[in-house]
Amino acid sequence: MPEPRRPVRKSCGDDLRALIVGDADSRGSLAAVRALAQAGWTVGVGSPRPGPASYSKHCARWHFVPSPKESVDAFVDAVKSAGEHNDYELVFGGGDAEVLALSGAREKLGMTVPYNSHESVLSALDKVKLREAARRVGLLTPPTVETNGSSLEAVGPSVVVKPNLHWTPDGASISDVVVTRERDTIRRRSQEILDAGLTPLVQEYIPGKLLAFVALTDRHGEILAGFSQITDRVWPVGAGMFARAITIPTDNELWRQVSALLKQLDWFGIAQLQFQCTDEGARYLVDLNGRFYWSLALPVNAGLNLPAMWADLATDRSVESAPPPPTTTRYQWLTGDLQRAYAERRGGLLHDLRDTLGFARSATHSLWDRDDVRPSLHFVPVRSGLVARKALAHLANRRWFPRDVPNDPEPPVQGTPPESKNAGPGRVEAV
């Protein structure tokens, strides 16, 4: 592993302006707004509706930008208009759909889109191509079949069913991942993915902890900053994201393999690679997020400003390599971790809740920041309403209310179907 040095900003204009477009609720976009503003950028946010990132005191302006899932042309027109009227130098995508849409329309926007060629973006985000590239550099991947559900002998009893891409410009859009043991469910979901014009992947679930290696590369694929975080607590349980995480040292072999993979993909920018780690120490690559990922607040609050480094690189400002966050740096998505505790009840409900709240005291949070409280203040009333409805639904199910009281629980995260909750572990991707 190369000996890191602290980043040095060698040249910087006085008027640095960046736009972030994506889902209104993205915690990754919120962390990026705060990070870019900290480094002197004026940051705008574009989304279908206001959300945490636009409520931040560091957001200079919010723009209505429809989702590319609704209309690619309307999305591109809105992004272009925001750029022309506000002199944005750079535009980031907050989700896979936004990244792919921006990359494909980069010649029309009049702003820098911070990626190498569109082909490199497709190769990294297409799970079939990613799996092939990973195997060429020696990384393990879970047993996977491309299937319509008719041939499943190559995978285990608990499987993840997902599309090769979550979105394509021709209108195909499937963002959720199904985890199940039921063969009928596998066949039905595979057919839905085929009908959307995508390739269905049935992947064996690998039990163990969730590890992420986060890297920032320059345009030549050289890693300028990298670190690892790990957890055994995700939400939704068995099908979710980091509810909490802690940084750990990165071993040289993982660094070498990831470096080789990102060079092969011709990747430029932030990449969060997710691995399932077995008790025996094997690591299986399951996903690559090439955007502002959900737990981005962890490195930013620890002094590793990945968004600002990426922005400087994309606009030809000089950036040097940077050290990782200190080992054992903690991160928590508090609402997700509380819901996980209620569901898992490790050591009992009260014990798990106490542990979760105890972890919160020394962790960086995805939403809360004492110097930027408005996102939290806007979030609490909304979340309280969801929790209240869920509590009423629970009481109705316990027959504490008459049977005719409507049962209106909170929708499953990212469209995870009910069978996922009891079907074994898996992951809802790309949040």
C-alpha cells in the first residue's frame, strides 16, 4: 500500500460552483454538500422535491430537477438550465440513474461530468461486466447465473435476484433487489426483469459481515485515497445498507486487487466496493457504487474530504494522495440502526436499543450535524409521522384495535418484498 500524504490544494479559483442532482432523501448527497462547501465550493442541489441536502445551510440553491426515471429529456433539460443560469462548473449524480443519464448526455450539458468515458461508467455499474472484470484480477464473486428462473442448480438455497443495471435510458428501471428461497418468486422476479429489458441475475447469498473498500482514483485509475469499513448490522435486516460501521486497516492484497480492478474499468472518481466477508476470511465482491454513497459522512467528518478531492481532480486542479480516516472511526445511520434493533433484538430488545444508543454517542451520523441542524429538523416531523403510522399498524395487528382499522405500515425500503424479510440475507443496493 502506498504511503499516503495529506492533500494539498495547489490552485483554486475564487468562484467554485457545483451542482448535485439526485434523490431528495440521499444522505450521500447531504454529506457531499457539506464537504464541498467546507472546501469553498458554492453548491446547488437538484431533485424532484426538497430533501435533507437542499435543507442544509450549505446548499446555496435548490432546483426542481425531475428524475431521469420519469423522463430523460426533461431531466437533461432541467440540469442544463440550472447550469446555464447559475454558472455551475461541475455536476454530480446522486444515484445510478442520474450518473448514467449525466454521463450519456455530457456533451449537451455545458458542465463537467466527473467520469472518464461513458463506456467506463457502464462497465462499472453493469453487474455482469463488473463480475467479469473482478474475476480477471483475482477477486472472488458469489456464484451467479443469468437466468429466467429455469436453471438454478449453480446457486445456493438463499439467493439475491437483481438486474444487471438499475436503470437504462430507454426506460428500464428496477431499483429493488429481491432476497428469497422460493423458486416461484425467483422465476417471477426474473421474468419481471426480463420484461423490463434487463438481464436477471440470480446470485447465491454469502453469509458474513459487510465490508466496503472506498477509493478515490485519478483519471489514470491510481488510488489517491482509500480505506475500509465493516459492519454486521444492516437495515433492512438481511437486505440492507450500513446501519453502522467502523473503519479497519486495509490489507495490501485487497488494496492491490481493487487498484487493478479500477484500472481495468478505467474508473475515475469515488468508488465504494462492497464485499460479503465469511468467517473464514474470504471476501466476495457484490457491488460497486460509483457516486456519493449513503455512509459518505464517515470519511468527510474524519477529515478525508473525498467530494472536494474529486471535484478538484475533475476540474484539473492539483490533488495529492491522502491518508485514511483513523482506525475505529465510527459511523451510524441512527434511524436505520434503531429499526434494526427493534427487528433483531440482539440480547433482547432493551439490550439492543441501549447498545444502539450507546454507539450513537461516539459516531458520525448520516443526518445529524451540530453545525448544520436544519436537515434533522425537517426530517424529524416526517419520520415521526411514519413511525406513528407503523405503531398504529402494529397495534392493529395485535388486535388492540378493531379488525376494521386500516393497516398502513411503512413501505418496505427500496421496494424489498415481504418475502425478503424471512427469506434469508441479502442486500438492497444503490442507495
